[in-house]
Amino acid sequence: MTTPDHGDRVTRPGSGDVETHLAGIVPARRREDAQSVVALMREVTGAEPVMWGSSMVGFGRQPYTTADGRQREWFAVGLAARRAALVLYGLTLGGSHAELLEQLGPHTTGKGCLYLKALDAVDPSALRALIALSWAENHADAVDSADS
């Protein structure tokens, strides 16, 4: 098994406790939304969450190659509770899933990120489908099987 190269990346998988991190999120609404999304991601992916850095919760792993040819690793899907919005990672890579994003409800997107201001304002079935599709596309399942 090869060890992934995190290079000079500051954000790496760590040993932080996800539940403790989630419990410390303020305000309460953002905390509750983050806890709900972590529960949903856990259910959909069947994976356990891992803290990446001090503020991101990731599920699974996704190897990728940088422009300089180095093999790196990131989580397949994940989230961070930011002041302005709940940020979900890995759900909009390469402009994917446009139909589901239309169905989702109020959101904005960035490079690979989905920003939600209020979880109760979005369609839960569309969010579940986005997570499931993204997990299937992003998660390094074949790598996991080979490591076993």
C-alpha cells in the first residue's frame, strides 16, 4: 500500500473527534444543519466521518494528480460549517449534476463546492441523490478493495 502524498497541504486527515467538533459549531442552526448533513452522509456512504484539518469533515478518499504530476488525496465528499453557509464538498465537481442542483432549491456553487444557507430550505431527496451520485463517482472504491 502506498502512502498518499499530502505534500505541503495544510488540510490533512487527523485524529480530531467529529462529534466534539460538531457540538462546538455556532450558531445553533448551523450546528444542527451540520449534524444533520453528517448523519445523512454517513447513512448514504456507509462510511465514518474523519476530521480533515480543524474544520472539515470528510468521508472516504479520492486520489487525484496535480498539475506537477504528484499523486495527492482528498476526501470524496465532506462538509464544513462556515459563518456564511454550510459548505458541502465533492458534490459539484466539473459542473456535474445540473438537474439535481436545479431541484435542490436555494444554493450557490463554487469550484467543487455547494453552499447552503439553510438546510430546511432545500429538497432532501435531491440532496440525498447528490451525495449518493457524488460518492459513487468520487470515492476510491477500487483502491479500498485493493488495500484489503
